[in-house]
Amino acid sequence: MSQQGYVAAPPYSQAQAGMGGYSAGFGNPPPQSHYGAYGSPPQGYSAPPTGKVNLLFIVEITTLNNNNNFFAPVSFPPPVASAPSMSPYGQPPQSAFHSMAQAPPPTQQLTNQMSAMNIGGYGKLDGQRPMQVPQSPSSSAAPQQYQTSPPLAMGHPLLFLPGQQPSSLGSPPPMATMGSMAAPPMGMSGPPRPGVHQPPLGPQGYPQQPGSPISGPYGAQMAGPQSGAFPGGFPGGPAQMAGPPQKKLDPDSIPSTTQVIEDDQAKRGGQVYVTNIRGQVPPLVTTDFTVQDQGNASPRFMRCTTYSFPSTADLAKQCKVPLAAIIKPFATVPKNETPLYIVNHGETGPIRCNRCKAYMCPYMQFIDGGRRYQCGFCSCVNEVPVQYFQHLDHMGRRMDLYERPELSLGSYEFIATLDYCKNNKPPNPPAYIFMIDVSYNNIKSGLVKLICEELKTLLDRLPKEEGAETSPIKVGFVTYNKILHFYNVKSALAQPQMMVVSDVAEMFVPLLDGFLVNFQESRAVVNNLLDQIPDMFADTNESETVFAPVIQAGVEALKAAECSGKLFIFHSSIPTAEAPGKLKNRDDRKLVGTEKEKTLFQPQRGVYEQLTKDCVAQGCCVDLFLFPNQFVDIATMGDVPSHTSGSIYKYSNFQVEVNGPQFVSDLRRDVEKSIGFDAIMRVRTGTGFRATDFFGAIYMNNTTDVEMAAVDCDKAVTVEFKHDDTLSEESGAVMQCALLYTTIGGQRRLRIHNLSLNCSSQLSELYKSCETDALINFFAKSAYRAMLTQPLKTVREILVNQMAHMLACYRKSCASPSAASQLILPDAMKVFPVYMNHKNARLLIVKQKDQSEMLFRQHLVEDKGLHGGASYMDFLCYVHREIRQLLT
């Protein structure tokens, strides 16, 4: 017997000629003492022996934050790493050489307990049959007759082949290789023969590596498809009762998300990721690592779906891999990393290109003795302002290269001039307005009392500027049901004063002075108010509420104060009171699964659409905390938060004892996190490609400017790119994100993030540089948008179809020749199918003998997924079948 195994993950690209690893077009090479190659060859380890186990539950859970965060699979906490020594700014950065850590042996494998799982054959697809997404079989489906075939024969899990040398950036991508082998008799397992053979040449003329086959006979004929079910037979189904005995399936060779996470943490965790190499693929988002900025933005700020763009539009169309960047401009910087430097270019403002308006960055090349510079984005030659002139050294670099962050770092900030401010006036500090629904449900559940008690301590932890003792943010308070109550909490008052607005059709703010106050100055009056609110409405019987007038009141208050800010709305039910924005219950279960299902996700326009525009124009972000006991129209009520960079938190059937801790935790993080207001973002690119589409909690009035009422450390914007010309492999692809925003101290700033990528005419380079976390983020957001215009079934089909095309192109263009019965996965995308099979799961920890244990046991089903979805194994088989159809 012979078997092919996983191959080692590729080493990352070496430094390119030019400044800081960029091409020659961006400057001459720096001295070797300044930059070092990242990492050393990975250490290998052998696969552990398999053995019999009595019982093992493996629960793999992934999360996708509803605040547009990066996709982050849940993993065990990484080991604590000590802070690396960082070079002080103003000195040439030091080389960083770190050897890969020895990878620990993988976790105990599940073997004999899975022997009952078998895979049946699959029939051929009809010529033009539309793709169907796998569904779990119905219990009432009639038994199907078809020919049975031997099951999948799996290889052993991830191992590094002995004697294999790390490949360079120009080599074909490694593949997650689950070797094809003759299946041993039942109850036995046989080790593969060691050895590595020379790979043959592929269709594009470069050497190919062993594939990652999941082998098995998928081409067997069947009598007919099951009605509404996954095509073909399922493990243990009636059709598999007849025929020859099935051979056992080895689950150890199926790519595991937890194993991939643990392997990446073992290889790259605790190390310094230096950003001086163009097109370098970063560690996974779950890996604990430290970033040292040397010319490209940290992956905490920007991640790409692939770090090697195809050089032509035809190649991009052929591979179907989306070209996108996930931009998180306010990402949290760990304490052991250097915070962003602030650059002040004086009254003239930041230096930028005269043609494309790109800001000064490391990609600009100075020429003519330093008197002019060539833009790295549009190649325009610009004059250097007199006050910015500096001589060049013998290598063509400015003498002050390491003294200016904008010339040597990937991320930094400029202080903006009055030209970047509204009405050419400095902005005022922002305000937080807390708007509490005091209707019957919220009073009865104890929610109102919980909110008031928590705010007493939470207001001491409002965001503040670095080094400041107190926060400049002002606060205000509103309570409401069918009418609105405003409160005067001016520090000179002995008791807070209430003012009622009952005409909700024409909303206005009844007071200005005393409504928005500094908490430190008005602490006694504010605490007095928070003590009184639960008692004032303790006997209320009012159950009807308004919603749109509440948002309108907050916007009007910020307008009157001439500042931006955030509304914290705590709401309980669908707004049914007579007022603008009144909603009806449109929960129609009969539409689920039909062509009209998409209407359930479409917001009702009108009042709420205008509210969105007003909020964005004023820089008013809306965060909505929902506590419903029955249907609420989240599609409509959440439309304003989703376009003002806000967040939506939902706690169904809220109980203080059960949901209180989670709500308090969410509220604390929402209030305390770093934030900027009244933001506008633009993404500029080099010649040959451009930004075409944007996804996120954003508002766009045109095709280029991304408007965000607020931007915080949890918000990410996904940007898709398209070719408009051929990209140069020598100069690569460069992009710059410029974010104009107002700080909590009332200062206007520009935050700049720069990133450079490789370009290649070889698809192998693209697949080797793919980043699964960014891919899933892109597909999740694009699917969310598609749900508004297409049925869910169609959206699923589109996603699976594109994934099948991506993997089929890889097999056709990059993988080594192998049997058609083998599923080949790129090493960088080996867990991509499992993430695609599952668009979010809530993590629940169940203790033994807990009340939830019985419910947990009912979900321990291996042959199908939740909501009728296919199991991981079935889904892989289905994707393989689609790939084979595409290849034929």
C-alpha cells in the first residue's frame, strides 16, 4: 500500500528588491541589517497512532460577530507570550529572526466509534439541471434503490513529509493531502510507507505537488433522487441496507477547523509578524502574535482574501476567487505593540498627490535629488513642498526616512486642518444619549432598574483621550412609551426636572441647557435621576410604544448642540402607537421557503429611510438593544443602526437572572470601547484595479465615499476589487484606506492604512496566498445583502456554486493528476468547505447533570446538520460531485 499525506504549510515570501521589500519602483533595497526574513523552516512531526476509544464528543463552534467583525472560530486560549523588544521610533528597525515552534501532536483521533458511518454512491447530474444545496433526508421519504459502492478510503491526518524542503513563493501551492489508499479490513489500520516522489509537471508547466484527495466512488448510478433531500443515499439509510458490506470511514483524514487553528498557533503563535514583505500572508485571526509595522498595515487593520492578485481580469474570472479586503480601521492595538503615530504637516495639511489625492506613504518614490516624488498609485510626478524637502542618501532614500512615520510605516494619523471640518469650524466633543423604554414589559421584567443601576458605575468609564483623566463626552437621558420624557440634569439643580413631549408627530427637544451635561460635573443630579426612574414608572400599565420619534428626538438634540454622538436605545416591542414609523406585525410563516421569503428581510422604507439620512448627516450613531417577548420587525427597526455603523443586540424573553449578565457585559463593552464620529472613508488603489463594492454597517451617497456616523474597534468594512487593466507583477498591487473622523476630544484627524500585495500570472500563487478568514467574511456579508433580493435557497446555491468553481479551477490548473474519485483541497483553503456549510452558532456551555444536558443530547446527530443542512462529510461529497461536473 502507498499513501499520500498532508504536506507542510508553505514558508512565506522572501523580501523583494526595493525599499522595505517593495519592488524597485518604490525605492532601492535597504541594508540587510534593517530587515530580516520572517521565520525559519517549520519543524515536522509524525502522525500519532490511532487506537480505540470508548466515547468522544467533538464540538466545533464558530462565531461571526454581528458587529461586522472578522470571522473568528472559537479556540482554546493561546499561551501567553511575552512582549518582544520593539525598536524605538526614529531608528532603523531591527531584524527579526524567529524559528517556528515545535508543533505539538494533534489531539486524540476519533476512529473505531465512527465505523458505522458509510458513504453511498451518487448519480450523475443532468446536463442543465440547476444545482441543489444538500438537504437532510426526510423521515417519510421512500427507500431508494441504487447500486452501492465502497465507501471513502481516508488517509491519516496532517503530517510533514520527512526530508521535504520549504518551497519558495514561486512554487505551486501545497495541498491538504488526505492520501488515497486501499482500505484495510474492518477494525484495522495500516500506516503508509514513508517516502516522497518527484511531482509531475502540471497543465501550466510548473511542478505539481501531491493532491489532497478524499477518495471514494462518487460516480455510482442511483434509481432516482430523494424528494427534497440531499442527492444520493445517506449513511445508514434504507438504500444502504442491501449490497456488499461497507468499509469503514476514517474521520481523521477530514480537515478539522480546531486542528488547523491549533497548528497555526503552534507554528506562528507568540512570534513577531514583521510587515516589510509585500504579499506576506498573516497568521490566522485566532493566533496570538505581535505585529511590527515596517511599511504595510497590520493584519489587525487590513486583511485580504488573497495576497497575490491575478494579473489579468481573465484569470480572476477563471478562478472565481473574490478579490477583497477586510478593513477594520479602528482595530484594537495590543498594549505590547506601538500605537499609531500622529503626524502634523502644519497649516497646509497633509502632503498628497495632485492627481489621485493619495496621501504621503512609503510607496512614494522621491526623485530629482528629493525635489519631486512619483506617486506609487497613479505614477504622477509631484513637486515636493519647500517645507517638506529633504536630501536623498546614496541609495535614493530620504535622509529623514526613519524620522517620518508616513514614509516608513503602514499605518499612522494626520492632524486635519479646518478644510476637513464642517463649515470650516472645529467640531465639538460628542455626546451619548441613553433612551430607555419604560413600558409595562420593561418595568415588569426588572430591565429598567438593571439599566439604571448599571449606568451609575458605567458613566465613570466613558471613553477618553490617551492620558486624559476624564472623558469629554457629554451625556443625556430620555424615557419613553407613547410619549417622550426629557430630563434637565444641570449641575446647579438639586433635583432633576422632567419635561414631557406628547406630540410625537412633530418631534422637538424642549430644552437645550441642562440636557447634555458633563457627568463629572452633574454626578449627583444624574445619580438622583437614575434612582428615581424605576420608581416613577413602577405602576405603569402602558404597553404601546413609539420608535421613530425616539431616534428623531436624539438627532434633534445633537443638532441643537452642534455635535455628533451615539444613541443607546433600550426597546421592548414592535412600535404600535399612533406615530410616525408605526409598524404592523408582518410575520408570515407561510412565506418561509418560498420565492416571497425575501420580503420578510426587507425593511419598510419611508420614515426610517429619511431617519437614516438625517443620522448620517449629523454623525449620529444608533445602537439598539431589543428585549422582545414576541415578533418585532427587526428588518425595519434595525435599518437605521445598520446604516449608521451601529449595533443590534437582541435578548428574547429577557429575564434578569438568565440574560442580565450577558446584557450588562454587552452594554459595558459598547459604552467603553474606543470610537470616532462623523467619519468618511475612501479606498484608493494603484493602476489596474479599483474598489467596486462595499459591505458593512455603512451609508453611501455615491460610489466612492463610505460614510459612517461612527466607527469603533468592532466595525469592519469589506471592499471588493475588480480589474480595469493588467496588473504589473513587478510593482504589485497597492491600496490605501484614508479615514477622516472626529476624535472624542473634538479633533479632526485622518487615519491612513497602506497595504501592498503581489501580482502573478500563475493561479498557483493566488491559491497559495488565500486567507480563509477573509474569504468567509466576504461571503457572509455578500450573502446577507443577497438575502434582501433573492430567496435563501437561491443564495445558498450561489454560494456553493462559487465555492465549487473555485475548487474546480484549483484542481484543473494547479493540482497534480489524480483519480477523479479524489477531492483535492488547497492547503490554504482546506477548512473552507466546513465554514461555508455552517453562513453562525451561539456558544453554550452545558455542565453535566444540567437542565440543558438533555437538550444537548438531542442535538448529537452526525448524519445531518441544523435546519435540514447536510453534515460536514455529506457536504464535502456534494461539493466534490459539483467539482467533477464542472471539470467534465
